[in-house]
Amino acid sequence: MTSRVPSLILGRLLIALVTLTIVSFAVFFATTLLPGDTATILLGQAATPEAVAGLRTAMHLDEPALLRFVYWIGGLFQGDLGTSYANHVPVATLVSGRLANTLKLAGLTTLVSVPLALTLGITAAMWRRTLYDRIVTIATIGVISVPEFVLATLAVLVFAVYLKWLPALSFTYNIDSFSGLLRAYAMPVITLTFGVSAQMIRMTRAAVIETLNTPYVEMALLKGASRPRMVLRHALPNALGPISNAVALSLSYLLGGVIIVETIFNYPGIAKLMVDAVSTRDLPLIQSCAMIFCFGYLILITTADIVAILSNPRLR
Amino acid sequence: MKTHSSTEPRASTGSLTAWSGYRINLVGLAAFSVVLFWALVALFAPYITPHSVGEMIDLDYFGPMRPGLWLGSDYLGRDMLSRIIYGARYTVGISLAAVSIACFTGVVLGMTSAVLRGPVDMVVSRILDAMNSIPSKLFGLMVVAAVGSSIPVLILTLSVIYVPGAYRFSRALAINIDTMDFIMVARIRGERLPYLIASEILPNIIGPVLADLGLRFVFIVLLLSGLSFLGLGVQPPYADWGALVRENIGGLPFAAPAVIVPSLAIATLTISVNLLIDNLPQKIRDRSAS
Amino acid sequence: MTNLVEIRGLTVEATTDSGRWIQILKGIDLDIAAGETVAFIGESGSGKTTAAMTLLGYARPGCRISGGTVTVDGHDMVTLPEKDRAALRGTTVAYVPQSAAAAFNPASTIMEQVIEVTRIHRLMPPDEARRRAVALFRALSLPNPDSIGDRYPHQVSGGQLQRLAAAMALIGDPKVVIFDEPTTALDVTTQVEVLRAFKAVTAQHRIACVYVSHDLAVVAQIADRIMVLRNGAVQETGSVHDILTRPAHPYTQELLHAFHPDTGGREALPAADSGAPLLEINTLSAGYGPPQSNGQPLVLAVKGVSLQVKRGTNLGIIGESGCGKSTLARAIAGILPACKGDIQFNGKELWHSARQRSHDQLRDLQIVFQHADTALNPAKSIEDILGRPLTFYHGLRGKARDARVDALLDMVRLPRALRHRRPAELSGGQKQRVNFARALAAEPKLILCDEITSALDTVVAAAVIDLLKELQRELGLSYVFISHDLSVIEAICDEIVVMYRGQTVETIIPADRQPPQHPYSKLLFSSVPKLDPTWLDTLNIDADRMRVA
Amino acid sequence: MTKTPETRTPKNWTGADDSMVESAIRRGASRRDLLKMLLAGGVSLAAADLVLGRAGMALAATPVKGGALKAAGWSSSTADTLDPAKASLSTDYVRCCAFYNRLTTLDQNGIPQMELAESVESGDAKTWTVKLRKGVTFHDGKSLTADDVVYSLKRHLDPAVGSKVAKIAAQMTEFKAVDKNTVEITLASPNADLPTILATHHFMIVADGTTDFSKGNGTGAFTCKSFEPGVRSIGLRNQNYWKGGPNVDSFEFFAISDDNARVNALLSGDIHLAASINPRSTRLVDGQKGFALSKTTSGNYTDLNIRLDMEPGSRKDFVDGMKYIVNREQIVKSALRGFGEVGNDQPVSPVNPYHNAALKPKAYDPEKAKALFKKAGVLGQSIPVITSDAASSAIDMAMVIQASAAEIGMKLDVQRVPSDGYWSNYWLKSPIHFGNINPRPTPDILFSLLYASEAPWNESKYKSEKFDRMMIEARGMLDQAKRKEIYNDMQVMIAEEAGTIIPAYISNVDAINDKLKGLAPSPLGGMMGYAFAEYVWLAA
């Protein structure tokens, strides 16, 4: 039997590439449609017509959009993200530090939330329709129905202001020890974990339950297998596809969706960078951030698809 | 992609049988009461608000609950009860409108893609995938920047954000249904696309789609509050619940009702909607009883 | 304790949608001695599988053992704690499922799953377990016994999987093995091999067997005793010989009767062959997958088939799974456009794709699928299902439509009250009748019947066939009848085409009573089990098999 | 959080009162006067003593050296810059103040004092001679010369620089480095305010020829260790500082845009100063042991602008009616929570020496307003009012005005628009909208920027030739008394004729950890006119 995996994976990568192309077009032209002129916004209250005109020329804003798109795409292919309108620093410089921060936060949150969510989801499925299951199910809905900024503020009040266990801000500059790492990241990670876990728990539980209803799990039971064995050995490997998809979707939130957490904990991540960029109409920066989010999303989704393909021996 | 269609048998406890063979779950009934309560509050808001929404009646701010100001006062000394009542209008109304538009569009597109396959599927899937890859809050931010904030814009923005999700979900379901022989039968009968999706596929995926709609409703209510954080929201003096929480968040350290009550309102509504959908009255199909 | 298994007063209850508990096994008593094989026979819903599973102390979700005792090797499986029951499963009692394809975990290798019992119960070191498994594979005459265990379930055929499932059951040296319709999903030629393998191995290890089946002929080959079940109650228990020759209970008699279908029912054709054939296909080829450079699809399932159906006559197409018979039906119906050849229907050439065919052509040529479960939209009422073609093809609405739906229900002998039900509320036979009634609603000239009886119990299938014959007389239809079941085809068809590997190998006219000539046809025809208990042991089909290969 | 009775302030006491006392002290009130004032206000003697003690603390204590100062502003973005000409956010001002110096600076009373200049003199208010302090060096070791000053000032005239004060700088037509330490500045027309103008944050002195400002190479109290736009900056004590070094070893500054987060960061001890906190958050800090508030009324205001050249502002009665329907007391109380002073519809704030205190604010008079609206024929119409978070407290003010108007049957359709893009899309453009004006040091700058007929930011499109003439007359006038008289009249004209309603001057409230000492108010804004880092110290 010839393996279909390479061609399937290739297909997924191709799809991701097509999507990325669509995104790049959409992003560029959507951002150029933003009203308000960069020069005017940069000057704020000081925007006199002469000053605006001067700045526009200085920033090459008077060239047609299509030409700028060509430059931009050309630059992207060479790894050049352009130069920020707002402060003339290469976008790559602005983005790199922030991206690293975002990835760090996302990574730590993933390390905490994925095992937690999978454990809760799997155990809830394992003891389906027990009190435990009900508590987990209701609690997950409960948690996702509290706005994130309430959770974050509450966490700050309790842990930073009253108990003074943790800093209210996430200082991530001089982390030299594990406890320092914990202190800096504890609260953002906790808040985000609440946000992203609920969906993963729900999906994992549903996917495992779905496979628990299959004849081969019943067969395992009839072979005398224990409940954990049935779930872990038989149900879980076959639920990997949908679970990895749910995990990828939830984690994609950690790239661009964390704006509120970044704001409240003053964490210098990439979402805040993009918000700044939008308010200053810093088009190269907006475009780069948007592309990064889309790229991250596609990486996650494509990885999930590939995991699903690899976890299915029928395709091997 | 497998999706979280709930195929598990329902728990047999806590249910009662009523009306011509419909089984009603007690949890569902309770959830329905809460949803109905908020729906009525939203509907009759103008008649039951004790004060005008914008009127500043309390000299203090973040005032406690007391007679006359049953839910305390907000950050400007306005009556929280009146604001919550009006907030119900916006939260329920906007979220419902948005979730309906999003699900309708997403589900129709999803079923169409599943039935037509081929290039249509490919193109629609890729475009919606691309849309999905833009974080929702940042998309909202761009919209505010581009066209400003008004209720139609808000509803449309929220809808657009949730179309890809509804699409992905319903397409996956519809593809499973599409492989069934009865679809094949309808096709070789010569049926056209509208009949196929509306009459053959939709009735079979409506259950999971409704469950998904419930979850999406929760996310939309929350996103609405998140967007108010970014300045896309209802015009003052009115405010949706998320905005109420947001504008009164400063009262959290004082445990002011102004921040706690709208949070509770959001939680009761979203949890009830989900419980209601999970426990919808079910027509008893009892073969052995017949 | 003389008997290995003793069942006394066993009752099992199931919960209904409304939460009521109803009895689905109503007091069963049975003894099985060591090494004895007892068959549970009955139609679907009779409780035969439920009864067999109680030996494992197991009731499917939504069911519970509510009374009686099931003593296996001295343990009462009913009262034993779950943990102790689990300890007996796989070691004392083992289970061979109906569909091995579904019962194997697709994500793990066969060997892992076969020896899992030894891991769970810590019976032996894995290496030893693997050696044992290979020995069992050999005993069950599986090909490549040394390496087959390294494959994944989807990489081996259905017949092999079924034997592997038996190996999985036998590895723990059980005293009792439950075979749950283990050959129902198999082709007849495969079934013969599997049955032989089972019989040999269980006899060698002196294992007691419970063999659950609805097929009396298969049971006759393998069982010592038969227990006939219906609606959760034992109708009759007796030795194979007694049951086959002196059935006491009316239901058993009905079963036996269904096994001897009225093949002589079709009188010779009236002189209809003078006219042009209703359907004529010439060198039709069809297949799946992307087109290759030569214009043909990647996998060619039908290779240049030609045949004719005369007006008012029936054509049977027989062959094993994978022979291309269903693909042929789909190509005729236009579901899978043929890549070559032409189809003449009712004097006109048909487009290969159904999309391009005219409204009338679509109406005149209907297809009925094998699985009524998937062919009927579960979300719609019977009325809507039958009403749609009436509206679509004939523009009927309102009262006229209602009347016609009633007429159709009458035609297929279903009570009119069913019109408001959903498919899930009907029995398998009822569903298949609705499925057929929908095709009739179009008022077609030709109906393609794709394995429409193979999912039905013997008695029910016989009734459906009788109905089809009757309708043909009344309405002057023609059928193309696709099946792997020779007895069904023989009962209704004027002409039988045998398909093998995408081609027709022989055309047989049953009325001529000529034995098949082609070696494959011979193999196929001889593999159909007979009620004679000695048939399997005396069968010599290996010569045919050699020639076919 | 338990509070001991001893440290508890009177119940009806707010941070606003603290600041009132503080400013009374600044005005020269004696302790006895103050006590009298407080007792009259119903404050017990013991409590009054405590309040005075707190206010006094800020003014007199001995600095302590050392410590790492951390402070948070409220706004920052990737557009953050260390180029003084482009500085636009408070964050930029704070950083520029830490890394650079100006020629002059304003003291607590708004009087210019010399900083890098030894003297700034002129005989005719047209040609000015600036003598530079000697022995001042930049962080990179280069000495300060006249060329640096010429370069620093001249670049504001170059449109490509995008200076925020290009308009003000435009009056400086000629710069001449007379010798190494002397610069001569010639103005287009006489302006007696030049020393004050030079105290503006944008006129910080940079080294000659600087084009890359990311290093923050100035003469200021801190050297720039790191600067990430939109993230943070760290300054280290400049060991060679000509004033003799700041008190703290290092100064880290960043912005926390979320109000509550900023206060929480202070309360949790992460920062020493949270700038410009929401008036409603003061309750959290006020009376909390270990924390204090610092209030500055510096002339910042949010105004309601009614364009006189458009409907309905072209109807004089409507504009007058609006001035009466604005309940200024309630705005100060509800929207500003007491952190502000009632305004009299003109831009020169009470902290400015030229403020016309005789001009009384219009009283809240709904009946009079109703009559005026009726006269204007707008009563019962729905009038759109644009508001946004961009102008501080504008939404809350709009709410107060809307509620008052509703009582007399006047429907104000308040439209909240996003702060993003507000200044370019709505401000100055919509018929009725809110604006927010930062403090400016001189009435002349305020008038020429906001009220002259050709003023670029003429918010209500006020046009008066008489006003323009008076402005130019006063500008070159060196006679202070005469000048003040003219300015008084101009303030009355604005209040009566222009369409800008200035209901209150907003106080800036900085919340501080009380380890932070030496913070004093400044007319240039909160955080000691953004220059606090150089002056404060951290108590042990």
C-alpha cells in the first residue's frame, strides 16, 4: 500500500499557502482603505496643512497604493517587512522583540492550559454523566461567560493588591530565576488559561465521548480492559484529530486575542503593538502584524491537520 | 473534521414528561425561565425602568444597593437597575441579531460548499479560512477605525467574525450528511441546491447547529464586551452589559454592585442559553411504546 | 456443577426514550456444556445478541440485567462486581464481534490488539503472547501469519479481520467464546473459509461456543444445538437435527420456510422479447479517482460490460463485494458517470451523468439503495419522504398527494398510520418498504435494486421479495436486481449475470435450469450454505477456487 | 486593608481638599489662616492638623540619594520618541525632561527661571540675547555651545522634521551664534513671552547635527540606558550632571494605558508613581496607608465646542442657552469627582498669573436656557453632540449636559465616537463636539492658537478683528499691568462671544507611593510638569 501521507501533507501546506496569499491581498487593501491620513494622525493636534504635506512627501505616502503593494510584497519575499511610518524604525526591529514576548506568553500558557484542558476533558469524558463531569461542564461554561478583563482585574486585585504575592504588572525584562519567571508570568498565564481552556475542554470531552461510543472501545471493555485503558489506549488515539484541531483553534487566540491581557498586565506583546499601529495608521506595522497573526494561525491549523493525518493509520 | 455533535444519550434523571410526548428536562426548564426573563426584560425595558438611563440621581458613585437604587449606582451616580434593564435590550438584541446572521450565513455557505464541493468549496473555504485567521478583536478595531461605531456596524462586525466558525462547523456536519444515500436519491431525482440544503441537509444538522449557536452566542456576548473595551459599542447613555462591566470596572475593588450585577447578568444569560440548548424539550420517539 | 454455563430466569431491561424500562429478555434458561456449541437464532431485535452478551456480564448502554443468574465456570456474572467481571472477560469468556472491521481500533496494529488480553490480565510475557498469536493465525489459516500482525486493521480484508478477531478472542484461552454473527458481513466464498477455520480451532481446543446468527444454514454447519429466540423469549431449543427436521414452533417453521424461497414462482416470460429492450448497455466502463492520461479513471471498477433488460423482465446481477456490481448500478443511474460505452433506455440514449438527463428519464429510471437507514432522511416523516417525488415528478399537492401516499403505503403493505412517523421509528423491513415505495412514487419503468434485501432478516427479506413480485405483476415494472445472495436473485430474476472483477463472466437463465459453466460461477453457486449440517464438511470447492485464481 | 484611626482622614475629606490646602500654602497662606479655613469647613482640629501635615510634607524634607525610581504614565505607542520636536504624549515629555534640558523652565508660579540659559534678555521684545551656562556637557561628553542651541531651535522651522510647535517657532525668524556661549534670536514681531515659550518641552536643547534621537543624548539628569518605543525607557543617573545629579540612581518609565491597572500597579508596589489617575480611582488610594495623591491644576481643560459658522451654533441664542444648561458644579462633582475647578469659558486657567478671576462662571439656569433655546427655535429638536474618550472626561461631561438638557425638553443626541482618529475626523469639524486642550504657558499662545481669527485650532470658528488687534498689542508689551488688563478684557470677550464652553479646569491627579518625596506641582502639567524624575527622591 503506497503512503498517501506525503501528498496529503503537501496538499495541506499548499492550502495554507493559498490562504496566506489571499490574506496578504486582503490585509494590504483593507488597511489602505482605513480612513484618516497617517501624516495627519501622526501630527495629531498639530496637523497644519503644511506640516501634513511635508510629512506625506517625506514618507512617500503620495505614491499610489498599488505601487506600494508591489513594494511591500516584494519586500516580504525578501524578509523585509518595511519601515514603520510612525518612527522610521524597521518594522522587523519593532516586531521581533514583541513577537518573542508574545510567543513566550503563548508558549507558557500552552504549557499550562493544554495539559490541564486535556486532562479535564478526558477525565470528564471518562466519568461521563457523573457529578464530576457535570461540575467540569458547568464550570467551563461559567468560566467562559466571565469577561476576560474582569478575570484579569480580579486576579490583580487579589494576588497583587491584597495578597501582594505577585506583581500587578508582568515585568519580563530581568528574569534570572525560575521563581522570577513564575512571578512575571503567573497572572497573565492564569487569566489566559481560563480563557482558552474552556473550549479545549469541551471539544476534548466531546471527541473522546464520540470515540467511546465506537465498537472497538466496547470490544476493549469486553476484553476486560479498565476504564482508563479504554479511554487512553483506544478512545484517545482516535480522537487526536478533532482534539488537535480544537487545541489549534484555541491556541490561535493566544497570538492576537490577548490584547486585553496585554493591556491590563502591561505586557509588551504583539497585539498591543498592532493596536498602537492602528491608532497611528502605521500601515507597514499593521500589515506586518496582521500577516504574523494569519501566519501563526495557519501554522497552528496546518499543524493540527497534519497531526490528524499522521494519527490516522488509514492514511499511512 | 469531527465536531462536537452531542450524540450522547441524555440523562434520564430530573426529567418529566408533559404535553403530547415531549420530554422536558428540569434544568432546561430553569434555563428557559432565565432566558425568558431576560427576553421579557429586554422587551419591556421602557416600561419597567424606574429612572431614565442617563439621569444622575446619586451624588455618590458606585453606591451600594439601597431602597430606590435597588442595584446601587454606577460611576456617574446613575441608577444601575435602569441601566441593566436597558442593557438587556442591547446585549440580547445585538447578540441575537449577530449570532443569527452569522449562523445563517455560515450554515448556508457551509451546506452549499458541502453539496457543491469542487471549486466552490475550495474558494469559499479558503476565503473564510483567511478571514478566520485575523484575530477578532483586532478585526473589530480595524472596523472601528474604518467606519466608526454604530449598532448596525456592531452587529455586522460580530457576524462577520463568527461566519467562518459557523461555516467550518456546519460544513463538516453537512459533509457527513452529504455522503448519505438519501442525498444521492434526491440528487438523482433531479433536485436543485436550495432544496438539497434546506430540506434534506438542514433538518439533520439543526441540532448540533443550535448547540453551536448557543456557544457562539456566549462568545458574541463576550466579544461585545471586549469590543466595548476597544471603543466599539452602543452609544451612551445606553450601554450593553459588557460595556457596563467595563465602564464600572473601577468599582471592583469596592465590590460595587455596579460591576458585579452586570457580570452576573452576563453569566446567567450565557449559562442559561447553553443549558437550554443542551436540554431542549425532546419529542419522544419511543418505538416500543407504539 | 456439570455445565460450563448455566442461565436461569435471565431478564434484561432496556430504557426507552421516555425513561421507561421495558423487558427485552423475558426469562431465559439455558445450559451449555464444555466444548458444546449452541446457536442463538432469531431475527434482529429478538434479543439473541443481548442474551449472548450476558455471558460476559455485560449489557449495552441503556440496558441492564434485571433478574436471573448467568453462571459461567462457577461465577455468577450478574452479581459479580465489575472489577471481577473484567477479570473474567477475555480469559474465561471471550467475544468475537459481528463486524471485526469496526471492532478493531484503527489506530493500533493488529498484533497489539490481539495480544492486548494477555497484557490486561498479565497472562504471559508479550513475546510469548506474540508467538502464540502467530500460531493462532496459522491455525485460522490466515495468509502470512508471521507478518500479518504488524499491519493495521484497514490493511487486511474483511474475512481476514474476522479470523483475526477470533484469534483475539482465543489468545486468552477462554472456556467460552461468543461468536456474534461473525460471517454475516462476508461474501459467501469467504464465509466458507472462515466457518471452517472457526470450527477447526474451537474443536481442537474444546471450547464451548455461543454462535449468534440469523442464518439457519450457517448455524446448521457449526452448532450442536439451536435456541430460537423471538421478542426476547425462547421459542424452541433443540438439537440441530431436530430443529431442521421437526420444527415444533410455528416461528421456526416460518424460518425454515423462508429458507426455501419459491424459486418456481416466475413463470416463463411472455413473448415480450419481440420489442426493443427497455435498457441496453454496451461496453460500459466506469470507475473512481482522477482521470488518467488514457481518459480512464484511476481505478476501473466496471470494464466494458454489456447487457440488456427486456420490458417486463428482471435482470439479476450477482457477484462478490468488489466485483463492480454496485458501480455498474451507479453508472446506469448516472450517479457515477461512466467513462466509456453507452446506455440506451426506453429507446433513447442516456447521458452518462444524471445531471444532464431529462426530468422524464430520471423519473423512469429509479434506484433503491441497500441501506434503508441511510437512504431515508431521518429528519423527515414518511409522508414527506413519499410525498416529495409525487410533488416533484407529478406536481401533486394537498389532498391528491395525501391520497397517493396512502395508496403507496397500501401498495407496499404498510399501515397508513405510519405516514406520520420518522424512519427511526420503523423496523428494518418497514424502512425498506418505504424506500421501495419512494421509487414507486415516481412511477418508473425500471427500478435498480442494489442489495435491497441483504440487510434484512431471512423471513423479512422473503416477504419483501414476494412484494416485489406482486408489484411487478400489477404495475408492469422491470427490475435490475443486484445482490450477492443467490437465493434472492433466483427467486425473482429471469436472467442472471455473474460479475467477477468488473466483467460479466456468465449469463444464466434460471428457467433453463442449466448449471453454471464458468469456474467462478460454479464456486459462487456452490459456496451458498445448505441447510444440510454436513454440507460444510463435505464441500469440495477448493478445485474451483484454484481455477478461479 | 485596615486603617488605623490615627491615620484616617476625615470622612468627608477628599484628595481635592488636600490639594486645595496645598495650593493655599503655595499662595502664601499662613498655618493659622489654613486652620481657620478648615475648621470653618467642619473639619476637626486633629484631622485638620493631619491634613496640613501631609500637604506640608511635600514641600520640605531633606532629599535622600539612591534607589530605582519606577513610574507609569498613561499613554504610549510605537510612535514614542526622544526627539523633543516631535514629542506629543506625556510619556515623551517625561523622557525628554529626563534626558534633556531647556533654556528656561517655569517655576511653581508659572514664572520663567533659567536652566541652560544664564540669562534671556531683550530691550524691545524683538531681538533676544541668550547667554548660556558654561561647563555643561552632553551625555557623550561634548560641551554645550551656541551652535547646539541654534540647531535645536532652528530645526522646528523645517517641515520635514514635523515639529509640534512649528507654528510657535515660526515667529523666530533669525538665529545667530554670537559667540560660543551667546545666541541671538530675532522675532518677526515683538513678543515679551519668549522666556516662557522657551520653557515649552519641545524646545529642549539637543546636540548640533543630531538626527538619530534614539540615544537621548542631551544634557539632562539621566543618561539613556534603553529606550523601546511603546514599551519603556530606563535612565541612569548622569554622573556629570551640571546641576549635580538627580537623587535616584535610575529611572524607569513606561505607560499603563488602563486606568485601573495603573492604580493597581501602584497599590501592589510595582511602581512609585501612577500618573494622571481617574478621579474615581482616588478613593482607592486616598487614605490608604503608604500612598498619597498629588493634584495639579495646570490649565488642562475639556471644552464643548459649538461652531459659530454652522447650524445650530450660528444662532447666538442657542450658544448662550448651552452656556446656561451646562451644570458646571455637577460636572466638577460627578464627572471630575471634585478634581477640577469650575471654569469660566475662557482658556486662561486660575494657575496662570493672567487669569481673570473677576469673570464669574455662568450659573446653571435651566429656565433661562429653555427660554433662549425657545428663542433660537431649537427647543425639542434633536441636536447631535460628538464626544469621545479621546478628550478626557468628555463622555461623562456629555452625560451630565445631556441629562440636564433632557429635563427642559432639549434632546441632545450624544454620539460617542472612537478615540482613535478623533482628532483628525471630528475635532474642529463637527458642529458640536468636545475638545481637549493641554496647558500652554502664556495667554498669547492660547489666544493665537485657539481664538485668533486665523488660529489653526479655532475650535468654534470665533472671528473678531478687535480680538486679533488686542492680541498683537499685548504681545509686544513689556508693561505687565497694562498687559494683564488687556488679557482680562480678551478673556471676557471669549467667554461671552466664542462658542467654546469651558465648564472646568481639570486637575491632574498623580497617585504616589509615599516613599516618593519632593513632588511639587507645576503649571506645565502633572508629574511636576513632567520633570519630576530629576527632583524627587525615594525615602528609605
